[in-house]
Amino acid sequence: MTNSKRRKGLTVASALLGGVLVLSACSGGDGDNASGGDGGDSSQSKVDEAAAKKTSEADIKITPKDGSNNASINNSAKVTVSKGELTKVTMTTTDGAAVQGEISADKKSWAPSVQLERSTNYKITATAEDSEGREAHENAAFTTVSPANSFIGNFTPEDGSTVGVGMPVSINFDKAITDKAAVQKGITVSSSSGQEVVGHWFNANRLDFRPEDYWKAGSTVTLKLALDGVEGADGVFGVQQKTVTFKIGRNQVSVVDAKTKQMKVMQEGKVVKTIPISAGSPENKTYEGQMVISEKFKETRMNGATVGFTDDDGKGEYDIKDVPHALRLTTSGTFLHGNYWGADSIFGNVNTSHGCIGLNDTKGANDPDTTAAWFYNNSIVGDVVVVENTGDKTVAPDNGLNGWNLSWADWKAGSAA
């Protein structure tokens, strides 16, 4: 791989941003696509190649495609596997309701046994084993079709959930909104803390709400959707009438310093743990800025091809099907995750990744004593990770749940109220 090869950032809405999951692979900010770290045996291309040889040959495919909108409610959901057998498939709505389904007799496919509902966010998690018993994992999320003359807002966080202090209310509409003022008037977000909460339109489909500073720990946030009959676009009316509440947990903000290669985990403003890390290599720097954890996966697949890291044959430079303790930071593919394929010596010493932030871990995600396991188990969706001293640009505020990178004045300027 030469230094002239550039990464291609792919940005799509995440599962928490409108009920859709996006790319499961490392990507950071601007930088060359060259593999490797600061030199020697820490070369990222070498460690990724070694990891790929140890991973499962089972290849899981989920339809509809990850991130699909307006998916059919009739027989569209399906999971298949080649070079292996399915061992477990779960399908749920974002409310946590299970969707019944069955694995076929030959263990090569799975499908739901009931018809899907309109305007619903679904998530599928699948596990398979190859002939040597090695596991592969795949995750996907999609939103089913809504009537042509109506719109709905897919929102996060979920009703009754407990989230971190950085979690915005993020609403993704399934139709482009042309009368933003009318729609925003039908939505209110308030906090028991008394903090002022303001909406910001990133585009015609996405509206986020947040206060000037992080939510107060222990507070309760209420989202009211009074959109039934509201005309959001010509001849397109809202149908939702719903109240959602969620709790803000303890205040946890972690600061990653790519220069010292250490992460300080702070709760209520006090450092509770310092963890050695390996961030993006000089060729593939990690974004800087405030990033919010939007998803957690005990294990997931990361394929370089999904974010532009490809070899001459078009295949991904890496394809690791069991990345442990993965926490999503951006929709374009930046994760903070466990790394079992890198030498122990790189953590705290060398930045080697393709843009993600790696923590020392073991294969299988079953050792609770690794630093990656500790951070995963002590983190919740909505916690903040601040990344500093990478030398790259600040992450875009709409790349994930990262609107905190806008000033309060710029945030308020995006309101239609």
C-alpha cells in the first residue's frame, strides 16, 4: 500500500440515528491509506493479516442491507451463511420486542415467521461457526417502509433507557421535511435539571436536541412528539403522538491523548483509571474532538473494504470477524475497541490503527481482566470520549452523535423555532 492511496470515508446514518446501523470498520480523518504503525513488527498490515488467518471462514449475509430505509414488510428479512452454519440469530425492534423466526434445517438460513410492521426499526444479530468451530458475527439494522403520505421520526435514545451525559435526542425523519418550523413546533425536549434545550437541523431529515453543556448527571429528559396531522412537506403528514423519557446516568468523560497514547477515564470529574491505547497511525490519523458512544458490541466484524481500505484485488486490507468490545464513535466507522492481534507492547507506545482507538484485549471477549473489557463494562451509550493530539481535523458534528463539536451559537443558529 503506498502513501498516495487515500481513505474513503463513508457516512450513513447509524442505528441509533434513525434506527440504522452503518459501517463496522475503522476509519478516522484525513490521511493516507498506508498500513502500518510507527515501524517494525507493529505494522498494522502485518498484524491484520495475521489476525485474518485466525478468524472464521463463515461468511454471514443479512438482508435488507445494513442501513436500509423503506424496507419491505413482506418476506424481506433474511440471514444466510456460506462456509459455515448459523448457530444463533436474534431479531428485535428498537423497543426490545423479539421477532420470532427459525433457522433452517440445514442451518444455512434464517427468516422471521411473522410479517413485519410498517415504520419500524429492526435489528438483526447473527452468529455462525465454520468447520473448525470458529465463530463469526454480523449485525444489521433497517427501517421498514411507511405510507407514502405520512412521515415518522425515528428517535434515540429509547424510552426508559439510562444513557451518558453526552447523549443528544436525535430524530431521523423517513421523509425530507420542508416545513421545519412546523415540525419542530410539534416536538419538545425538556430536562428535570432545568437546562435550556435547543434543536438543530443537520439536514432535511435529521433534527437533534441538546443543552449548551452536557446533561446533568441523574436528571430525567422528556421527549414529546405531537406530530399527528402536522404537515412536514407538501401532502405528507405526521402520525406520531408519543411521550418518551430517559435517565441520565453518572458523568463519565474519557480523554484519549494520541501523543501520550493514554486514555484517562473520568467519573464526576475525577480520574478513575488510566488505560494505555494505540490510536490511528501517522498515515491514518484518528479524528479529534468530542465523540459520543452510540453503540456497543461485545463482538463484531470489521472489514476494511467498507471504508475504502482495499488491496489491488478490491478486497479489504483486513477482515476481522470477531473484533471484541467494540464501541462506536462515528457513523463513518471510528470505533474504540479491543485488539487481540497487536503485540502487547504497542499499547501506550505506538499508534498503529487505521483510525480506530485500540485497547489491549484477548480473542473471544471472555477475559474480564483486560483493559478493553473493563472499559466496555464500565461504559454506556451516551458516554463521551474526547480525542486529542492526533494531528487530524475535528470530527464533523453530524458524523455520529457528535453535535457537541459545534459552539452553542452555531448550534442555536440551526434551529427552526
